[in-house]
Amino acid sequence: MVPFDPAPAATSTPADRAYLLERIDEAAVVQLYADGFQHLPLREKTLLWHLSRAAIAGRDIFYDQRYAHNLLLRDVLEEIVKHAAAVDAAARAEILRYTKLFWINTGPYNNLTARKFVLQCTPGAFAAAARAAQAAGAAFPLRGGETLDGLLARLSPMLFDPSFESTVTCKTPPDGEDILTASANNLHVGVTMQDLRGFDERFPLNSRLVKKDRRLVEEVYRVGGKYGAQIEEIVRHLDAAIPFATAAMADALRALITFYRTGDTKDREAYDVAWVRDKASPVDTINGFVEVYLDARSTKGAWEALVFYVNPEKTSEIRALADHAQWFEDRMPWDPKYRKAGVHGITANAIDIVIETGDSGPMTPVGINLPNDQAVRERYGSKSVSLTNVNEAYDRSTLPEFRVEFAWSAEEVERATKWSAFASELTTNMHEVIGHGSGKVSEHLNGRPQAALKEQFSAIEEARADLVALYFLPDRKLVDIGLVTEEDHDTIVRTEYETYARNALVQLRRVREGTQIEEDHMRNRQLIVGWLLANTTAIDVRKRDGKTYYVMTDQRAFRDGVGRLLAEVQRIKGEGDYQAAKALVETYGVHFDAALRDEIVARVDRLKLPSYSAFVMPELDAVTDERGDITDVTISYPLDLTTQMLEYSEATRHLRVRNAT
Ligand SMILES: [Zn+2]
């Protein structure tokens, strides 16, 4: 997957509608538009509506996975927000700020740094706000006999103490702790890495692992199991969607429902295969336990849903890459034994998102390649999507000052202004289609390099995909297959390499505390630039007026270095070489100079530039006739994060009551 990094932004053309809605600290809130929706046939609109209900139905699963106290905290915060008129103005402003960041990050941990953020008013001011809200009708989730003060005391360490359960996912734990005990997420309870030795995990992706009476228990995510009420509701909406789907998509939806019912790995594999086989449907969804970034072991899937339709005009570029995937595979700069023969089944689409929830919303990736199961990928292929309307919204909401501040020369700014959006979309597509889609691993890994590489897997895999894109970007093949023109090719390569080098500096703004990078995509980007700085002459570190710049000076050296590093990264994945992965990631991808970060943060803050963006989704409404049949589905744009978040929470409240066991 590729999450967006706003550094490589393009020119904002003046828009007659609102993209950037508000700023909360370092976060930007942006409205997402799906312009093609209204022109779709009713059948597809109806399908999208049912799928979007399934997306909302599972949202609370991810809240609970991310932090065991998340839903309780959200209930309390939302009750105060709903009765905010009764609250003192200063406390109200702070509680709103915190609650919006809480929604954006799905809980009190920053999505990029994994670190906890806290309320910045006093516990007394917060308690006064809660009492005022209660007097105005707020209903707080009190446990039998508990008072409001009792509840607030219970929540106090979660809301106010940054050192209490400080990190949601910790891949480099402090001494005396391991990656599981140091991580505050709810995927493992009371479990250490030591406990897992010799344990036969039957539901690696879709269970919570709990230590009970010194035994490990897998609480399986399925109908009748953990999150049973939410999953049943998801299944109900998926089932209602089937009559409106194409035959191939209906097969995939049925397979997904079977997997949600049994939770069995073989049914998940069958679903992955059915989903990959559906190559031509105009509407598609991803709904389930998919990405493993939240888990320090890179094993447990975080729940997410994406609902989308194909954007035909934008699809031709990404298709050209998929059609020539074997050509690229045959020329990968790694040991030929890791090259896949007979690459098949790569489907690639540019899509417009209708809704994203869970692990994919309100913060969203810009590109996705699935399934993650290496064995399915090698045998059946994969599907890649490029999120066109997300890219557009980023582009329209980003400020041009970024480039001016961090580029060394006026020419670099000019190139970035003209080409960076184009170059970044192209490399995102390459990252997904020929990056994640490429290569094979040694037999002894049984198709599961994750198990061998553990907490290093995700950063290594993201680095591999980025390196493939950077390596082939200058290749003449891109001209031959019509992705770039011959005359612009060199400038596009230069722009992307410059942007990539700059980004290793600019991204430090996102890690305001500590001196460690936790997020895997950020690690991978830091790793690549750090390695190039140490091992090639491609990038110059320069200073001017007390400001630091990373200046890409030699395209050829950049590409040669990328090729060498890629060969090693593929070897690491192909052999599951954990020691080499750990050494590479920790040497180049994790640590940074705090003084340099402070400089970058100061430069960014002076310009008031956001560090990350969250999206308000379009809203679909079904129009029904007297028999309850859907006669139309309308799309509208709420233009307000608070409204949408409160609505989503309300829509699933009844499921949580049923689940409260
Ligand atoms: Zn990726």
C-alpha cells in the first residue's frame, strides 16, 4: 500500500468548491468528492449503497482493535460534543480539538508516530465539562452503580497521562519489554513473543490472541465469535448487495460471507482467489481483516472497508503497467531465482472511492495492491488500485509553500510544480502493480515471509515496492508503452528523485516527539534515502541560512544505488533473512537526529503546513418507493468531520449493545 505524503504536491488550481475544510493542529481535514457516481446506472449505485452500509457496520471493530478502551473513550467524548453548548468555551475548544484528532486517528494514538496524544485541559476542567453535558442530557456509559466521577477517574490515565500505554505499535521496544508488551493495541492481550514459541496459531490473521490461565486462546473474528454482532451486520449488507453485483463479484461476495461465517484460513484463501478472479466488475469493495501494520508481529489483520467504482478515463495508465508486468519481472535487478515466471492475473484499475472506514478512513492510502497472501499472489495474481479522487483531493488541498521551503533551487521548485503530481501518481502505480506484485520467495518460507521477518516485514516490503518504482522510472520502456513522452521523461525522473530525497527531511515533521520512526512507510522512505546517502554520491546534504537541504545531484548514481539496494531487499524477503532485515531497517530507517527534526518542525510551523490529512467521505442516501425498493441513490458532501463521525457512531450503536459480553 502507499499512504500519501503531501510533500510531493502539485499546483493547486483554483477550485470552486471546498477541499480543505479545517485544520486541527498538524492535521488537515479534506472533503472527498466522487463526481462519477451520479452518472452510474441505478444497479451500480444500489450496489455501492449496500456496500457502504457494510463499510459503516464494521467501523467499530477497528476502533476496538486499535485500543481496548477506544469505544468507551469515544462514547464519553461524543456525549460531551453532542451537548457542547452547555460546556464552558475554553474547555469546549480543547475537547473538540482532542476529539477531532481522536476520530482522525481512530483513538488517542497518532497514526504516523504511533505515540499517544492527550487532552490539554486539566482533569478538573474536563470533569466540569462532562457534568455540564450531563446536566444538559448527556447519557454517559456508566458501569452498574458507577458515578460520573468514578467513570472519569477510571478514564483519567487514558486521557491525561502520555506515559500510560504510550505507544500503539512498538517495533523497537525499550529494554525489558518486547514488541507485544510494549504495544498498546488490542490484538494481543497479556501475550509475549516468548509465549508464541511452539504455539500453533490456527487463525493468524483474524483473531485476538489472549493469555488466559497461562494458556493462549484465539478469539476468532467471525459470526458468533469476537465482533460477532458487527460481522453479522456486515454479512447482512453484503448479502443484500449480491443481487446487484456482476456474476464474478457475486462469487467473491459469497466467498467473503463464508469466510466471515467460519473464520477459517482456507475460506479466506478461497475468498482471496475469488476476489482476484473478478477482474472486470465496474464496482468493487475491500472489506475485512487486511493490512498488518497495526500488529508489531505483522500477523494480525486490521479491519477496514473501501467501496469504489472504476474511473475508466484514468485506468489506461495503470493497465499499461499491468499488461507489461512480465517484461519488468524479467528485468528485476535481483537474483533470477526470485523472478516470477509467467506473471499473470495482475489487474489494475484507477478508482474513485465512495467510502473508506476502519484502517482506511478517515486517513487513506493512495494506492493498494492485494491480496497480501504471498502464496495466492504468486499463483493467482493480484489487483492494484490507484485512488484517483483521493489523489485529486490531496492535490487540491495542498499548499505550494512546501516545495519552495525545502527545494534547493528555483529550477527544482519549477520542476516540482509542473511534474510532481504526475510523477507521484506514476510511481504510486508502479509501486503497487510491478512493486508489490513482483518477485517470489524461497520454498522454505511456505509463502509466508511475514512469519520469518516479523516486525521488520512491512518496512522491507514497502521498501521493495518503492525501489522497484524508482528503479524502472528512468527505463525507456515507460516511453514505449506510452506512460511518458520521450521529451519529458528525464525531467520527470529528476523531479521524482528530487522529491524522494527531499521527503526524507520533510517527513520528519510528522515525528514531533522522540527520535524514532515507527510507521512502516516512513521507515522505508527513510531507509532508502539513508542508504543512498551512506553508499552513493546521489544526494548532497547542504546548508543555507541555517537550513538543511537534501539535494539530489546525480540521477545515474541514484538509480544504480536503488538497483543495488533492491537486489539486497529482495534477497532478504526471498530468504526471510530476519537479522539482515533488522540491521538494514534499524541502521537507516528508524533513528534520526532530533536537532534536524526540530529544524524541520520549526520551518513547517512557521509556514503553517499540515503533516497529514483526514477525509470526510461522500454520503449516500437511498430513495425508496412504498414497497421499500431502492429507486435512486443520491450522493452529497457533508463538508464537516464532526457531523459525519457522529452519524457513523450512531449508525452502529445498537450492534455494540448486542456485543457487550
Ligand atoms: Zn505499499
